[in-house]
Amino acid sequence: MNSLRPYQNDLVEQLRADWRKGYKAPCIVLPCGGGKSCILAEIARRTTGNGKRVLFLVHRRELVDQIVRTFIGWGVDMRLCDVMMVQTATRRIKKLPKPALIMTDENHHSSAQSYKRIYEHFPDVLRVGVTATPERLGGDGLGDVNDKLIIGVSVKWLIENNFLAPYDYYAPDVADLTGVHTKMGEYVAADIEKAMIRKAVFGDVIAYYRKLADGKKAICYCASIKHSEAMAQSFSAAGIPAAHIDGETPKEQRAEIIAKFRAGEVQILCNVDLISEGFDVPDCDCAILLRPTQSLTLYIQQSMRCMRYREGKRAVIIDHVGNYARFGLPDDDREWSLEKKQRKSREQGEEVKAKMCPDCFLTFNPKDNKEPLVCPYCGHIFEKKERREIKQQTAELKKIEGFRLRFDDPRECRSFNDLLEYAKRKGYKRGWAYYKAKEMGFLNDKGA
């Protein structure tokens, strides 16, 4: 009989306690590899075991069969459990039998209108979602769909307790960030983008694979389908067996490629975003990041794909695009909130371009959809647009031990906020930073 690990069972008990307290839609937060699918399966098993119906929502067709197999193996009564894509559930909403519980996989997608229509159609039904990153792709919290965050153990804890593998992280050396500003002790993402050269791959991908992970099975995340196909060809031409898969790869062909990857006949599996959220692939020891992203969710899921635990394993993450400079390392501690974040200016890249569906005329924000773009109401699939190709830049990759602000001398500070951080670490009073900033020309007489 299947059973939960103690930390997983604790989350289930916290959920039950929160429901008793009156919360209707908690979200369980647990890192990638922490066993979210097992937790959902146990909740569904208990619910259907009591004769109550469950509606389980996923955002990708590929995940339906995978979830069904997991649930059957866990003992869920599938006669009382509907597992379906959110687009399908939205279209059939008036015909769906009323569930006692709605479960949402990859809950960070749930602010999309397609999910909200289902939630609003069953306003008195309890809900639970799971995610490793409880924020929308634009960075906002999930307060419009969830009323409580149930925070599980950290990535560090999972590594220390042998539930995730330790890792080594290699990336372009971005230690010299002259001109990059900080805000509240953190680097400003817009300036990091400029420093990293947007849309660029640093270093020789094949050479660094051979140097850092030679012989290890690796998943390679690329910027476009064309880029992914080209990388698979390049690895193969170099004598390293590689293959490409994407969302349009026929199911049988995809299964054959993944089987070869499992058997070691394919060493490098190249894709764009397919092997990220919940997608079931065999264990690998290396993740190669060739796609710059502004999505913390995507970064976490892709970089941690190689960290599934195996005794004696040490994962290797090769980040050729400097994603760590935007988000930190995979096991950095992060604070989560249901609140919305302060809106960024258009100069910081947050301009929203709405899309209108030609079939049902719904206007929606495409930032909440993955390619291919799908209308959240009627399911219309927009024609794909190939991503612009990214540039190749010569650079040396170095082992990254951490990404923190380090100032050994006030003269190394580049802004008033840097001085505030320096003063905080030295135990100086706030006034010291103010007068030092004026002395160094960061503030004028008006304090600006």
C-alpha cells in the first residue's frame, strides 16, 4: 500500500485543519521533486473513498494520462474522479457533475480566466492547488484564487534529508556587474538583463557538457523548436546521441524517444518547454539551460529537473544564459505571498499586449498561456510564431557557489541601496549610509 512521507502527511493534515477553520481554497507549496503528485493522489483517494466526487484540473493534454496512471496506482476510485484539461472542463462546465472537491495541478496557472470560470461555477465547492512557485507568470501572488498558502519543507531541507540530490551549478561569471543597480539589497532585474546581453547563449555548449557532465544523461532546454532541433543535430554530429521532442511530436514517436533516453541510447534530450511542468521523463543527472526566461516558475522547474534523488548522485546544472543572475540558485530560500506585486513600468518590460480570440472574441492576457497560445474560453489554438533566434557569445563558465551582494569596502558600493545593505551588515546606523551616499554623490541636497 502506498504511504506518504512524514512531511507530505503533515501538509495533508494542515490542509484538513485549514478547511475546518473555514478556508475554502488553500494552495500547498512544495519544491519540485517533493512529491506533490503523491499528496494529491492521497487527498483524492480519501475523498473518493468517502463516496465524494473529485474534479482534477491540468493545463496540458500530456498530463492527463500521467495523472490517471498515478491515481489508479494510489487507489483512487476513478469512477468518482474526473481528470481533464481546464479547457475541456470549461467547455463542458454545464454538463459536469458537481464535485465535492476541485484539485488544481500547477496552481500558479489558476488565475487564468478558464480556471476562474470553473471555480465561479462551483462557488461552494472546496478547492486545493499545488505548486512549487505560488505566483503568476507575471510575478503576482495568487490572492484572487487562493485564500491560504500552506508552505512545505524547503529545497535545502529536501537535499539535506536525501529527498533531492545535491548539485553543482555552472554559469557565465557575472561577478563584475559595474553599473548594475540594487533595490532593497537585491539586483534590479532590468539592469541584470542588460549586463547579461539579452537573448544570448554564453560559451560552447557541447564543449562545456563534455567538460562538466561528460557521459551523463541531460535534458537541454532551448529557446525555440528550431534551436532545439539544431542543438540535437549538433550533439549528434559530435558523437553524443541526442534527440528533439516538442508538443507536436507524435505520441508514439515521443514515447519511443523517451524510452531510448531511459535506456541510455539517447544521451541528450532537447526540447523547449515541454519537459518542465509535471512532464514525466526518466531520471537525468544534468540540466542544460539555453533559454533566457523571466519566469521564476519555468527557471525552477527546468533547473531542478536533474535533482531527483539517487544514492551517490550529484546533479550538474549548466546555465549558459545567466538565469541564476535573475532568480538566484534553485535552493535559495524564497518568501511567498498571496499579495500582488507592485506594478513595474513599461521600461522594465511589463507592457501587456492583449489577444482577441477570432472564434469567441474573448480578449485576454497571453502572458498566462504557453505556446501554442490557446484561448482560455473556447480552446482556439493560435498560429505559432517562432521565437527569435538567440546569439552565441564566447564566455567562460564558472562554478557558482551563491549569488549575493558582497561589499568589502564602501567604495565598492554603486548606489544608496548598496550602502544601506553595507551598513546593515556592519551594524551601522542608517544615518551613516545617508551621509556616505551624499559624500559619494549618490544623493543630492534634496536626497534624490
